[in-house]
Amino acid sequence: MIKNNNVKRLFFAISSSLLLFGCVRPTPPKIPLNINEVSWAKKKGSASIKGCVSGGYFEKYHNYQVPNGTYDSYPIESSYHDNPSRNFTIDLLPENDYMYNLSEKMKHYYLLHSYHTLNDPRWVESSVMPFIPHISCPADGPNTCPSRGHFNFNNLPAGNWYIVAGYNATKEDNAVAVTVQKITTIDGQTVPFVSWFGVLNKNQCTP
């Protein structure tokens, strides 16, 4: 039995960190960016990433009364559904100390009101933006965004990146989330990628 405390709307969990960071205003990393370490990220290459951005939720729950008189619930596993993201962004941060700090800020502060766009200039200084390849789905069209929750990121240089998937709120999915992983692109090859954020890590999303 999977216990649940008001998990019904936890496809994308609203973290208690929102309370902790409510008065914080994120700023770009304080350390300088070594341009020589990330200049390769601006080059056109032959590497690709084929990815899926998704999660899951339970549609139905069983409610029951506990001995102290309050109520609890647990999800009915047969009501589980995958939920590919309708609207998302992918940012590729070339690996170095500055970009690591930036990825950590993105990961920890995304719940702050109005800081949901990961390439917002309040996060990233304008001089840094050219070194961060970025796509947005479905806005970038069917070649980049072939179907709901799926993307193709082409013509990338080979290298090591922090890949940041931003789940954007829509009228159907009124929540936001961010995942940060490391990925390596390889010349002439397509690398698979899966971002998953939901009530269960079933990871059924196929790039």
C-alpha cells in the first residue's frame, strides 16, 4: 500500500522550500565565468539529444479514517497515468564551475514567483546567454518538438553539459518543476535523455 498525505495534486510537488526562499531574490552566480572554458558551447556540431520530459499522477485515491479520527488516503495504483509535459524548456549549460552554480540556483529557486523562466536575465547575465543553448516546446515547432513531451536538440557540439528541463505551468497542469542532470554529447551520435518528475518514478517515458 502506498500511503498518501494529500498527494492527489502532487504530480509536481510544491516543496516546503518555497517558504524558506520566499524573501530571497536569486541573482546570477557571484563567481566569474571563464569564457575559455565554455566557448566551445557556441559552436555548431553534429551531436544531437533526443529526449522526453514527463511525469505521472494518480487519478483516484482511497480515503480512510485513522484511529485519531482524522482521514488519510492512498492512491489506487490502477488509476496511475503518465503525463508528458505540454510546455517545457531545455537549457544546456556547458560544464564548468560557474554553470554548476547556475544549475544549482535554477534547481533550488524555481518555485519563486515569476522566476519560472530559466534563462531569465535575473538569473543569467546577458554576456552568459550565448553560451547556453536553449529550446522551448511546443513554441519551437514540430522539428524540435515532434509530439507532446518529446524534443530533438540538434547541431550541438560534443561536450559535457548540465541539462536543465523546466516544466512550465499550463491550464491543464498548473504547476512547475525543474530537473537538472549531467549529459555528454558525442559528435555524429544521438544521445537519449529522460526527465521525470512525478508521484512515482516509473520512468515510462521513451525518447
